[in-house]
Amino acid sequence: MPERQPQQAGVLGFGHDLYSHVVYAIAKGTLLYKLVSTSTKLSFQFRASNPDGILLYTANEPSQADFIECHLQKGKVSCSFSAGGGTLPLTSPQASYSDGTWHTVRLLRNGVDGTLYVDGVEVASGKAAGSPKFINGLKVLQLGGTPEGFDAKRVPAGSRVSFPGCIRNVTVDDKDIGPPTNSFKTQDCYQNSPAAGVSFEKGGGFLQVVKSYSVGKYEEITLEIKPTSHTGVLLSSSSRKGDYIALEMIRGNIIFRAENGGGALVVEYVADNPLQLCNGQWHTIKAWKDYKVVKLQVDDGEILEGGGKGAQTGADVYDPLYIGGLPEGVVAKGVTATEQYTGCIRNLKSGDMGKPAKSFSLTTPLDMAGNVYLGGCPYS
């Protein structure tokens, strides 16, 4: 059975909720008030195994014309600022910073001039348009994410989620900014960097990764799992009409079901024992809906086939796609699991016949609930 790694007290860990974050008040006479100035000297360290999320954010409200922000976007470090004139974006050319190791970011600003350093190397510099040099009106610094309902509009939409990792040693003018004023759904950082992916912890939860997931005559799905329990929902999407696809784990067996309207299509992988896949290794699950036939493969094993009755060949599904579980009150057709999935999932892909498979981001879901960690898989 996979074991959860220990945590490191005193280092902030984010990604336990879409809005996981801490807040620091920016008040006159405090170190952080030095951000309200014509210059900025800001530094911090981060570690991430997943590629997107907010590192820090501060802006005057409601206009957010004056702001400083940093985020991770597809593994690149990106910071930007404005003193009320033009915005200067500074982005690293490398996309290698979600590698599970600690990195040091340093942002220097002198009026409209800015320079971004990562690990002591200058990665970007430039000059903002316009003449304003004084960043004004900052009231709070948000680290690791922003509260629900707050529009972090200076961050690209794909990165506008809680940072999936850890942040430490935040300094302004080379001085530590101290403890936060308050926090929301943060935990101590794991001692070792988790593997890429998302983790469904004790009690389980769910992710909604697509608003309208389309299933027709053919669909091919691939994902990797590292389960810590033998039963739970892996994937589900169903329509009010009754068509659906569902992938679940029942006492160690993997079951794939689909419905075109003429009865369930079912194929099952039977494990040697209920805990066969709970061995601390990643396992690749491939499932196909091919008109009236469903297929299933676990790792590099035999491709199993199943089917059912009925003449219909297409499933009319244009509905939310849930991963790892279901929202409270949602009854999904084709799902029989009565226990919550626990363990990790990564590398979800889906495609139609003859088209390139599309990857779905599990770390930037549309919705989530329960005990789900977006910062990686902490089980070994």
C-alpha cells in the first residue's frame, strides 16, 4: 500500500483548495509598505510539481491599475507590474520550473524598469509604457492564491488558481516579511516534492475538468492512477437522457461502462486480488468506446472487449466530466461505487477517432470539493 510522505512544519503548502492562500496586511510603518513606492525589491522561493498557479498578488482596488503579481504558467515563471500606466510582463523563456525542486525568484523594479531573476540568473527585463512610477493603494499581499470571488484579472485565466506547491523565504528589501495575517486551507509543505498529478486524500472528493464533455460514437480515454484504496469513481459523465460513460474501480477491478440508449456496454478488468493495483506504482488505464463495443486495457496487458444490446451507436453526452468522485447530490448513471476513491490521478487524455488526443488539466479544474490536493501525488 502506498505511504504518504511526512510534512515539513513552518513552510507554507498550497493547492488544497482552488482558493488556498495566505494574506499579509500592507499597513503604514510595516516592511510590506515598502511595496508602495517607486521601486520594488521582492524575493521568494517556490517548489512545484504541477505547472500553473498564482505565486503572489497585490493590487489597488477596485481598478487594480497599480499591481504586482507573479505566477507559474505552463512551467514558466512570470511576473508583471504596473504603476498605473503600462504593464510590464516579465516571463522566463524556460518552462522547466515545475520540476519539484526549489527555485528562487527575485523581482527588481525601478520606476518603469523591471528585471526578473530565477535562481540568480536574469531571465527577463524591460520597461513599462507610460510615465507613472509610483505603485500606490496596495492594501494586502496575497500569497499562493486569492480568495473566492476575487478577480485576479492580472493573471492569465489558465493560471488563476491556487499555487500547487510550496512557498518560503518571502522578502522585501532583503528582509523576511514574517507570518501572514490570516490563511485559508493551507498546510505544511511535504518534505519531499510530490510527483506530478493530483491526490484524492482520506474521505475523497472530486474535480470537474470540463463543463461540456462530448461523447459520440467513438471515444478513447487514457489516464494514470496510483490508488490507495480498492474502490471508487475514476471518471464519469452522464446526460439527463440516460447516455453516459463511467470508469470506476470496484474491489480492485477496473470497470468501464457506456450507454448509447439501448442498454449498458460493459467491459471489466479482473485483478488477481483487490489490492493488486494498490502497490505504490503508477498504472495506465486505457478505455475505448467504439460504436457498440467498449474496450479496456490496464498497463500493457490484454485489450479486453465488451458490449451489449441495442442498435444505437452514439452516446449523446454533452455534460460535465468529473474525475475522482462526484459532487454531493449528483447521481451519475453507470456508477456503482459506494466508496470514495483515494490515491492519485494524472495525465488524463481523451480523443475522437483520427484526431489527436486532448490533454485535460487536473490542476486547474473548473470546480472541486472534498479532500483533494492539487500540488501533486505525495504517496510513494
